[in-house]
Amino acid sequence: MQIDPADAIFHQFARITTALASPSRLKLLDRLCQGEQTVEQLADAAGLGVSNASRQLRMLAECGLATARRDPPRVYYRVANDAVVAFWFSLRGLARDQLAELDRIVAELVTGTDPLQPLSREELAARMKAGDVVLLDVRPGPEYRAGHIPGALSIPIDELDARLAALPADKVVVAYCRGPYCMLSFDAVRELRASGFAALRLEDGFPEWKAAGLPVQAA
């Protein structure tokens, strides 16, 4: 039986939507927007087992959202191209606009964590140029090495307490992480303020900074 060409077209569209019909794969896609990482690093960041993460990543690759690179014994994954990052941002924006439940969940997560207005990308760039802030990347080290904002210090959130003494007390400390729904920067700001630092967070994260065409650096 001959397949209707229109059905074949929509079948291809469905390959994308099927790949996205899993919170685990969406979490991995979000992590992939940080830069190229190994399966093990992605599994740890997404809270998945390695074998499960590998299987989910292959599904993202099979529909063209991700691509793999082998450097034995490791397998590295990254987003297929910048259009995938833009698509992910658009999907997040659509969910934010259309699903009131998302706003409620986010509000519950951030209640009492950061009462001050976060810095925009433009404000951060200006203040870094003026030299009156210290910028902290509080993501795990592999994500920092894959790409970060130039001038940022890598202090993963689980190392922050041990490294507070090395931070200048006379400057505002700005923390950033993976994006607007990542809690690492909220946690960092709360810990910094409890230790007497003037601290703010970036309003989004590294992927949004990169997507805006601002300078990035890889270690």
C-alpha cells in the first residue's frame, strides 16, 4: 500500500516530538546546551544512570537533536547545532506562556531564595567591564570547561563554602549556572549572603549568554 506523502511528512515531525516526550530526555537536552560532555558527565548532571542516559542520548541523536563523538573509551555528546538550542529556548518560552502550573512550580522553588532583582546580561557585561563585580560559574567543572563567560571563576556549588575566603569582600559577587530554571545560582547567592557577601545572580545562564552572541571561552 502506498504511503500518503503528507503522512510521511508528519511522521518525520513526530520523530522529534516523540524524542521530547520524556522529562529525562528534556533534562539531557537542557544539559547538552551547556556544551559537549561525556555520557558519564551528562548522566551525573541529569541524575540518571549511565546506561539509561546513554540510551536516552541515542534517541536524541537518532532524530537529529544531538550528535555523538567517540574518543575511546569515552563517548561525547553535544547538540546538533545552534538551531536545537533556539528550539529548546522556544519550547521553554511556550511552556512558560501557556502553562500556569509552570509559574506556580517555579514560584515555590524560588520563594525566599533571592528577593533582589537579578542582573540582566547587559547589566552584567557593563559591570564586568567596570570591574566592580566578581563572576562565579557554579556549575560542575566539566560544564565550565566546555564553555563559560570570559572572566568567570569556576567554583562549583559543592566547593563554594571551602573557597569563600578567597573571594574579595569589597565587590559584588554574581553567580550564574545553567539557565533560568537551574537552582545552583539561587543556592550560591543564599550561601554567599549568609556569609556576609553582597551577592546577585544572573537572570538566566550560560546557554542564553552564548545564544545572545556574547563572548564565550572554553578551558
